[in-house]
Amino acid sequence: MRNAMIDKQMKSIWKNCLKRLSRIFLALLCLSIGSIFSGSEVFAQNAALPAPVSENMKTTQTVENESPSLTLEESFQLALKNHEEIQIAVFSEKEQGLLPWRAFSAILPSVTGSAGITYPKEQIAFAESVIVADPLKEAAITVRQPLFNGQTLPAYMSARNLSEASSESKYFEIRRVLFNVAQAYFALLQNQKLVDVAEESLRLAQEQLRILSERYEAGQAPKNDFLRAQLEVSRAERTLMESRNNRELAGSTLASFIGMPAPEIKEARLIEPESDPTVRLEKNDELQKYIEIAGEHRNDLRSLKEQVDAKKWEVRQKWAAFLPSADLIFEQSWLEPESFSRQNNFWTAGFQFTFPFFDKGERVLNVSEQRYELKQLRLRLERLRKDIALQVEEVWRATQTAKVNLAAVLKERELSQENYDVILSRYESGQASSLDVIDAFAELTNAKTSAVTEQYAYQLSLLNLLKQAGLFGQSYVESQIK
């Protein structure tokens, strides 16, 4: 009687433990499912990149409004929304963001169920006890809760570093795409101005040809001057055709980057940026200053640093494979009919310890592989630092050269215009020949073309310096940081 009461109390205690374990498991399961779904909501919200906040930025008009003008800021916004490479980087970041959850899932419980029916050759029974039933129906539910696994923490930390590396890669891709948009935008502006210069040059060349044609027919100008004027008109027409084709190509390139139809780009009026819309240059424009800034802000360098840290944790994870693991196992089974050795509605609980003694040296090889990969990443990081310093120096010196060239061609344009006006007035007073006018006109045309080219070359060199220093599009990148 006493033994029966003890058995009854033990069963009651075990049932209470089972209920508590079930509640804990359901709570963990709901927590993990809720976190996954909340992560999905964040992904859905962030899939469309938000617009950056800037005090100096004008309100961006959408494509549907069919605005007659298109600013550089609006081009950036459209590229953030439509460019495929940015979208790929966003999805890659979200994919890598699942890695910490995968590592965390290693400590969550697992539940498995089984059911079956068995038909033996014949039923075996002894007196009133059935040893082998015909048929035998059975079902079971097994809950396994990991208690200790040395690889879980290193795997989780490595996954976090890889997720951060993916985010830095996304920011680097955003800067790269926005710089390409700026290049295309300035190229379109440049070619539009070159078309204007070519049209003005053609108009002046045709006017000179008309005057020389009248004087040649009147016998007041030699034939070689008349032929030279015809040659200048032909050159002006060829230059105008090339400029227009370059303008069309630049428009198509910009349309491809921002996802805007090419006909709308052609109809839009581009606005000349008053200053760099992303970030201002440092007042201290010394080379070493930009190299230090690049070492701090370049996203590709940051991404590689995160990869190195992740590889360090992977080495620790492989070392942790030598440690034992522990699990709590609970099993509830049902059997029909009961047998002499197995009862219906029966449960078991226990602990399982696993000691990895020998696995043919695979763990040692895994550690060695990860250590060699870590050394490669460290060397790659050091190489990237040196490459970045060289890139910054190259662009910085190109910017200084472009600045000097711009000042020189602006002065040349001013002098060429003054020289053309003087030669033209002397020609009207009979003190200069028509060839002098044609030569002065050709020099003026070349000076105007060079001024336009060098003006945008200098602006792009400034933007490229910002890009190499890791500062280009800073406000747009900051808007993506969680």
C-alpha cells in the first residue's frame, strides 16, 4: 500500500515537471517564431530604401509628377529606389542577417514525433501477459533540449560579424552607385553645354561663310579664305553631330542608373548643382588628412575588418568542437496493447552527455584550415589599406591638377574671346584678313570646349576624392544605418 502511494506521488511529481517543461518549450517556441516574424516585418519595411534627411535638400518629386526639371538629389533618390545593384545589396544584407538566428537556434529545443503499426508473424503471450501483440500500435513524442554546446557562442558571434560585414558592403555599394549617378549626371550636363557651344560655333561659322561668300563673289576675298570658311563650317557640323550623339548616350546612361525612361530624361531640364549635395570637402585638404579619413570611413575596409573578426570566432568554434555536449531528453510514448515489458502512456526523462574522443583527425584539420584562412584575410586587409592610400593619393593629386587646369583654361577662354573681338574689329576696319578671323574663331571654340570639359572634370575629381575617402553620399548612407 505504501509503495503504491509512493508511486502515485512520483507520477504526480513527474507530470508536474512535464507540464512545466511543456510550458517553457511553448514559450521559447512562441518567442522564436515571433522574433522571426518581426524580423520579416522589418525586412518588408526596409526593402524600399527610405529617403535621406538633409536640410539643404529640396523635396524630391516623383516620376509620376513628370517634373520638367531633374536635380542631382532627385537622381540619387531614384537610384536608391530603382537601381538593381542596390536592391541586390539590400537582399544580401537581409540574408546575412539570418545567420545570427541560425546560430541561436542551436540552443532551442527540438520536438519530434513518431507513430507506427507492426504486424508480427504471430502473437506471443504468456498467461495473461502479451509479449508480442498482433498488431502492435505505438506512438511517441521526444523533446530534446540542448544544455551545453561549446560551439554555440562562437558561431553566434561569427554570424554577427558576417552580418555587419554585409551591411558595410551594402553601404559601399550605395556610395559606388551614387557616384556613378553623379558621373552620368555631370556627363549629361557637360554634353549639353558642349552642344550649346557647338551650335553657337556652327552659327558663327555659317555667318562667316556667308560674309566671305559675298566678298568672294565680289572679288574682294581670295578663294583660299572662302575654302577655309567652308572647311570650318564642315568641322562645326561634325562637332555638333558628335556632341548631340554624346548627349543622347549620356542621357541613356543616366536613365539606366536611375530607372527613368530615356525620353523623359531628354525632356527634363537638368539643374546645375550649386555645391556638392552629399558632403562638403574638409577645410584641411592635405593628403594625409584624406588618407586618415579613408582608413576610418571606407566601407570596403570596414567590411573586411568584420570578416577578419568573424574568422577569428570561426577558429574558436572549431576548437570548441573538442568540448563535450549535454542534452536533456524527454520522451512520452503510447502503446496498444500493452506488453509485459512496455506499458501504455509511459514517459522517460534523462540527460545525455556526448564526449568527442576521436573523429579521424577531422577537427584538427578544421582548425588548421580556419587558421590559414584567417592569415589570408589579415594579409588581404593589409593590402587593402595600402591600396586605399594609393587610391586616395592618386585622386588627390588628380584633383590638384584639375584645379590648376581649370584656372588655366578659364583664363584662355577669356583671352581667346578678347582676341577674337579685337581681330573681328580689325577685320571690319580692313586691318586683318579673313584668315585671321577664322583662326581666332577656331581658338575661341577650342577654348570654350576646353573650359566646359575642365569645369566638369574638376567637379568630378572632387566627388571622386570624396568617394575614395569614404565620404561621398554620407547622408544617404546614414539614412540606411539601423
